[in-house]
Amino acid sequence: MDLFDKLEKRPGPLGAFTSDGYGYYTFPKLEGPLGPEMKFNGKDMVVWSINDYLGIGSNEEVKKVDAEATAKYSLSAPMGARLMTGNSDEHEALEKELAEFIHKPEALLLNFGYQGIMSVIHSLVDRNDFLIYDELSHACIVDGKQLAMCDKSVFKHNDIESFKKQLYRAAEKKKDNSSILVITEGVFGMTGDLGILKEIIELKKEVPFRLLVDDAHGFGTLGEDGSGTGTQLGCQDGIDIYFGTFAKAGALIGAFVASEPRVITFLRANVRSQIFAKSLPLPIVATARKRLQLIKDHPEWREKLWENTLKLREGLQKIGYNVLPSESPVTPVLTQGSTDLCMDIMRKLREEHGVFVSGVSYPVVPKGIVLIRLIPTAAHNDAHIEKTLNAFEAIKDFVMSAANKLTA
């Protein structure tokens, strides 16, 4: 059978949405300066779908550094992979600053978060090892474990008894040359809850293992100094390998992994997505350094982020919506319903109220569930929140009626 003919007949679980809903429900185009107010299809919107948690993407100091660094270096430099000709003092300085910020000895830059963590997982374990991960882990972790040639098992989301079962199983099966790698997230991006890091770390006393934490949503937003979920929970030292991305609080491309010097030395020579890829362009490295400095210098941005988060969350709950008990700025509103209802909610909020939200349904969440995820930022203000709450109040009867029909 011709490959292209076969592809036509198996579009995949998201195929229908990326064709019929292209440009609206999927691949929408938000236009204008980055911020909480943008345009969609020519209409003004209050936007709750961008992970620029601290509002740093539109910061004037940042934009100045972006322009100056691009003029100085161009987006071409440095040319080549870092292993060969793509290294620079700027790259090494950023790695040092990242390690100091998240309280780890050394860090390694990665070009992208998704590819980076996949490749890190692939390089860390071999066929004699065991990999244990939370069932709600991000797709990049799921894809990373697919690359790993080792024994894999999954534990129920944030369920310590389920984790123990998989850990004890691995301990019983391991050989002298076997190791155990546990992977979870600091903040789960869809539900907003934190990983049970302290409980997992406590079990190191019973069974030796190493812990890798993907803290994409925690980096820059959690902890007294913004250094992430481990700091927030008081267990950063128990995280053996810390992964962070610039794509959320940093509003930028790029990521990093941090650990002991011997681990970073190993990863530097074995993370295939880095050693066979062009280095991060110097303007991106320079602006990442500036953004990190601003995150350190402006704790009030985190305070404003949390102030907005709590106002939005409490307002939605007061109206009568089921807001999941998130421990992070991620604000998930859950209801029963179909994919059609999910699309109707997005359409009504956008077209009738000028509020842009993103919704997910099956196959991202179980059938019969609709999850509307709102991402508050430090750049939102009380007027944005009030407008959004009024919009959710206006569509409440429609949403609840559809949910009631499902359970009737």
C-alpha cells in the first residue's frame, strides 16, 4: 500500500481537529504585541492561553537586549554544535548562572525542552536499568521513555502506594549492574498539581534510585526565590537531576538540565539532540541571561502572578465552576461534556465575550470530560479578571445544562 494513501486513512486522534478546526480551535493565530490583550480573527481578546507567567516576554528591557544582541552577534552565531564549534563564553556563563539559581552544582544548556528531555532520558539509562514514571507525565517524557532501552513501568498519578509497588518490583528484579531512574514533574501542566516529590524522595531510604524532575512550569514561578517546585516543597536537594525550560516563565526557546558535575560531564558528551544539533544562537543565550537576572531581581512579579491566580480561581469557584485544586498558577476548570461542548465553550467565550481560552477533550483527557485551562500571568490586571469572570458567568447555564444532559 502506498504510504501516503495509508496516512490518509489514519489521521490520528487529533487529525480531525487539525483539519476541520484549523486556524480556530487548533493553530489559532494570536496577533499584536505579546501580552494579556491580543487580537484573534481581528477581534480584541483577553488571552489566558500563553505561558508567559511573569509577563517577561513584553518587558522593554528584554526587548532592548533582544535587539542589541541580534545586532551584535546575528542569529547565525555561533555556527555548529557546541561539541565542535558552537561553544562560547556566553553559553558557559548562562549555565553557571542557571546552576546557581536552582541550587545545583552544574547545568547543561539544551536547545529545546521537548527534544532535550527526550534525549536526556535516552542517554541516562541502558538495557539493564529500570525507569519508573508518573502516568500524567508530559508527552516529552512519554516519548523519552519510548527511546529508552530499559524496563519501564508507570505509577498512578501522585499515588505513593502505586509508586512503591513499582519501586519494590524494580528492586526485586534488578541485578548488580542495574540502576533505577524515577521521573515525575514538579508541576503537572494540565491539572496544576505538584508532584509528590517529598514522598518519593523519602523512599530513597529503602531503595536506592535517582530522581529526575521536569519542572517546566515551576521554574521561575515557585519557591521563595523562583527556583522551582523543589524549593517550594523544601526538597530541592533530593532532586538528583533537575530539568527546566525557558518556554514558560522565561518566554523563550531553550532549556537546561542540572545535576552533579559527573552527570553533566556525561550528558555533555551523550545527549544526542545536542551533540548533533546546532548550538543555541548567541542572541537567545544573551537574552536568556537577561531574563534570568530579571526573574531574580523582581520577586514582586511572582507576587502579582499569585495575586491574579487567586482572584481568578476564587472568582470561578464563587460562580459555581469546578476548579481543580491546583497548587500552581495553572487554573483548570473541569466539567462533563463532549468534544463539541469543549469547542462551543471556546467559541462562545471568544465570539460573544472577547475572552480567549484553550480547551481540551478526548484524547488529551478521558472521554466525557472537558477541561478549560486558564494561565494567569503577572501582566493580567483586575479588569481582565473581571471581564473573564463575567464571561464565565454568562455561559454558566449553557455549560451546566450540557453537563446535566450527559448525566441524565
